[in-house]
Amino acid sequence: MIDNMPIVDEFYLKCSVCGERFELKDNLNICPKCGGPFWIEVDDSYLEKNSSCITSPARDMWNYFPLFPLKRKEDIINLSEGGTPIIRGSSLPKMSGYDHVIFKDETRNPTGSFKDRQTSLYSNYARQEGYTGIVTMSSGNVAASLACHATANGLKSYELLPAWTPREKIQMIRAYGGAPIKVKTTSSSELYNMVEEISSRFHLYNGITAAVYSALNIYGSKTISYELYPYLSNVSNIFIASGGGGGVTAIHHGLKD
């Protein structure tokens, strides 16, 4: 197991399969009862007490700090991730059959991806918890984002990449201060096992952002839902591009909040 969960009483782990609850301080990644992945849930009374931050205009994702399972706001490293604009589509409504179509432009984040919401949150967490470095697996976007935010937090970052990763993505990772490492494999599970072993052996934070591996690492993407909140009364469907499912999972839970 990877010791990567913060300790804040208002937040707890809930198994997405059997519903069993555990304290964050139990430092669990998968449910010991059924093996299911966890999600971080927020105590209802605490959420209600702090929900005003969702309804107020957000310059960036740190507007929602009261709903993050982090300890200290005063030393957060903020690169203005989140707070991305809503853009109204002009030609797409006619093509799609919808009266109105709006876009959430996540390319406005520091490295051009919604992954900045995730890596910013857990890079700040890792620094607050005393980690000196972070290791992850990625085909590009997560790796570049992690390199950027880990460097900003004064942390070393190591990015394990599949053999087919384009040279341009590797150059981007290096430009942000990361240490990309190409691995002769196309197996995600093999890369995950390597990240888990390296993080455990060298006491590095495990920065994998797939939903099945860590509830904390995808948590920052919930803020996309919070930023969409003012528009939800006029929204009938939300379409999300997805790879490993972390963004979809986080946005779903943000909408539940």
C-alpha cells in the first residue's frame, strides 16, 4: 500500500463497490474488505457549512480549498490552475441538434490540460507531508503537468513513459524540470507496478492519476464541476473526453456535492 492519504477528520474513504468507510489516516488505496477502489467523501454537515465557496466566482481552483483534504492554505503554491473560461459554441449547436452548446476550455490551465488540477493538488499535499519527490506513469499529459507542479513545489519528479511516447512530449517534460524515463513496455499494469515499487522503496509520492489507483490524485478535477455549477440549471447533458476515467469519476463526484 502507498502512504499517500492526508488526515483531515471531515473527509473519509468510502469503497465504491461495497460502501465500507475508512478513515483517511488508515492510508489505504483499495478496500481491504472487497478490493474495490476508494473515493474521498466529505461529511455532509461540513460540506453544507462550506458550500458557499461553490456558489462564489472562482479565479482558480483554490477558491474551493475548504473542500480539499489538505491541511494548510497559507503555503499553497498556486500557478492559477482552474478558473478556466466557458465558451459558447456557434456552429456546433446546428450540427449536434442541441439548442445551445458550451465548452469548458481546459487548455487555459498552466500546461494546457485539466491534469493541472490534479497534479497541483497532490504536489502541494506531497510537499506539506514531507515528500521530496513524486513518481508517476504517463504517456505525456500527466507527466508534463506533474513536472511543472512538482518543480514549482520544490520537488523532484520522475515520469515513467511507455516506449512509444513521442519525442515532443519528452522535451516538454524536461522543459518543466521533470526526469522522463522511457520504459520498454506498452503495459499500463507493468508501469503501475514499477511506480508502486519505486515510490515505496525510495519514499516518493505515488502520482498516478487513474481513478482505480488513488482517490486523492484525481480529487482536484472535482473543481470542474464546481465551476460549472452556475450553468447547471440550463444543462441537460455533459460530455467528457476520457482515457483512464479519473476525470469522469471526479466530475461525477463533484456534481454529487
